[in-house]
Amino acid sequence: MITPQTPIRARLVGAALALSFAVGSQLSASAHAGSLAVFSCELPGGAPAPTEGWTSGWTAGTLPDAGSADSCTSPDGALSSFVGDQVSQPGSDGPFWEYTPPSGFTVVGGQLTAGFDIPGASATGYSAAAGMLGPQFQFDPADVIGGLPGGEWGSVESTWSLSGHTGGHIWLYSFCEPYGARCPAGGSTTSYWSTDELKQGIIVLSNNTSPTGSSFAGALTGPGAQTGTRNLVFQAADSGSGVYKVQVQLSGATLYSATPDTDAGRCVPDGSYGSSLEFTSASPCPRSATANTN
């Protein structure tokens, strides 16, 4: 026999948050923040991934023989930028890619797989830089994620952790670094001063929204003692990552656990990064879904 006083707990699990509440004559709620991991540019195995949150820009206006490109829609693609040497280039200016977390989300970890190339100068007094910065566009050691940020010659490709660069934005940049005011045309040992390529990003985001439940209906909400099989229907909502999973529990036993709406597969995780489920969007699941325990 199920009575109205028996605690029936429904747990809404957004991709980043969870909410539990008791169904019956009383309704109470509590929430705690969680996280999800978002792929950028490339999925495991090399398939293309979206570049949600990334935008290109310039440190001080556009330059000739320099620019950025997004080839992530193709296999083995990348977010890339370069500064060429076919014209005179201003020092410490150039293109960049910037990652901005969605409103309500914060970068709390992850990793970036990228490559950087600085071929060298044919004359003394000139160098270049290409690297990654975060959470601020500052060249303090605490903001340097990786790359060749200090005028080093050569090439490097690796995977760098974001665990020490949380809370803000992420930048990939390229520019020349003359001893004087400008890098001369033809001053590099090849046709460019510096290049950068982001092959894959896994960015772990935390979201501070609270899922909600409303419009409770079904036989289980009826008055008096309940016996036999009774259904519960309600609307689950999450304005951050969306509704990933709903669980209904009775006396500690799970009676229902499912994803109400996979949104044509977009709400199905691609794996996990640590304790965070991996998706290709910060909001992969529907913002609202109807849960029916039938």
C-alpha cells in the first residue's frame, strides 16, 4: 500500500545539475551544481565536432597576410591562425581564437590538444610567439596554458590541461615579436612567422541553474491510500544544460530512471571525462521534458 505520507522522490538530472523533491502533500527541493564536458572540433576517433563557443578575432585590428580559419567540419580539421612574412607585420599583434563559456557556465577543467610552429628568423632581433592563454589574456605564468609563448623557435604538438586555468576565457594566438617596432617582410626562414592549430578541446563546464518539476498529475497524486500500479506524470525543466535524466524513488528504491527526450540523439553522451559526461554542446538536452512513469 502507498499512502500520501510515503516519501516518493523524483530526481531530475540535468547534464550538469540535479534536483530532488518529495511528491505528496508536501513539496520540497534542493539542488547541487555538477558539470559536463563539451567537445570542440574533434570527437574521439577523428570525427568532426562543433566549435560552439569559439570565435576569431584580432589583438589590434586586421593584418595583411594573416588570419584565422575553421576547418573543423572536415576530418582532421582544426581551428587555426597564422601571421605571414610576405609584408611587414607589427610586433605583438595578430589573430586569435577565443573560447567564451555560455552565460551561466564556468570553465572548471578539461584539456586542449594543439600544435604550434615558429620556423625562425633570417635576421637577428626578431622572433615570434604562438600559444594558449587563460583565464585571462595575460602573459603571466599563471595564464600560460601551453605552446611557444616566449619567442622560442621550433614546433610543438601536445595535450595541455586546463585544470590550472579555470573560471574565465581561453585564447589561442599567433604573432611576430620584433626587437623594434615591426617584423620585416621576408624576415622569416619560411613564408610565415607563426601558426597555431587547435585539434581538439574537451572543456569541462559547471552550471549554476536549478532544475525544476511542475504540473504533477497521474493516479499517484490522488487522495487517500494508493494500492497497485499508479503512474506519475510531471514536467521537468532545466534552463542550463537541459533535462538529461529523471529518477523516481520510493523508500530508497528507484522506480523510474530514464532520459525523457534524447532530442534525436543530441542528449546522448559520447562518453565521460572524469566524472563528467561528454557532449558536443553545453546545452545538449531539451530545456523541458515530460516525464511519465508508465
